[in-house]
Amino acid sequence: MLRFTDFISEAYDFSKNETTSSSKTHNYHFSDGDRHYRVQITHSPHKDGGADVSFATIDHEGKTNARKTDAAPGKSHKIFSTVHNIMKHHAEKHGIDRYSFSASGKEPSRQKLYDRLAKKHGGGLADIDIYGNHHYIANAK
């Protein structure tokens, strides 16, 4: 079994859609050969160095689905590593200090993954709302 640090050692190449300097939302894309993915990073409107991260698959019609991001066996660690690299790249380029992300209360495997990601970056679970959704904060650097 691979350790968590081994999971983030290899990643897919990614691209970024061009955004204007006034845009607060940045979209990154990559593919695992079978599916296409989008990582969306939205800067905080408060100019406080924070940003929200969302992750979704993109179907052949261009529709996104944040709830169905399961990967083929053997690909999940490389997908996770790619998201991690995108977050790191974006933080360096745009001066982001911390990221926030959420997992539905109905997604225990995503909660576990996000918990590990947040802890790796000196963060952790920040809140569980009344709907059971878990909200995480992680340092960007």
C-alpha cells in the first residue's frame, strides 16, 4: 500500500483557462485518459488571501458533476496529486495563503480524503454545518 506522501509524487499535466485580471474565478483542466476534470479556484471577495476550491468531472457535453468524481482503480492517487499540484501552483502565482473546501455529509470517503489533505497543509476540519457537510481549511503553502 502506498503512503500518502507517495500519492502526491506523480500527477497529470494540467492547463488553465485564461482569465482577466479582474476575474476571481480560475479554472484548471486535466484528463486521466478516460475522464476530464475541472478544478475551480475562486478567490475570496474580501481580499484576505483565501480561496475556495471545487473539483468536478466534465462529461462529453461539457456539464460538470462534483458528486461523481470517482476514478478508475489505480488512478485516484494521481488525480488527487494533480489537484494538489494545481492548488500549489495557483497559490504561488496568485498569493493565496489558504484554501477552503467542503465535502457532503453523505460522502465519507471524500471527507477522509479532504481531512488528510487539510492536515498535510497544517489545517483541518473547520466546521460541520447543520446539513452534515464538512468544511475544511488548509494552508496554501
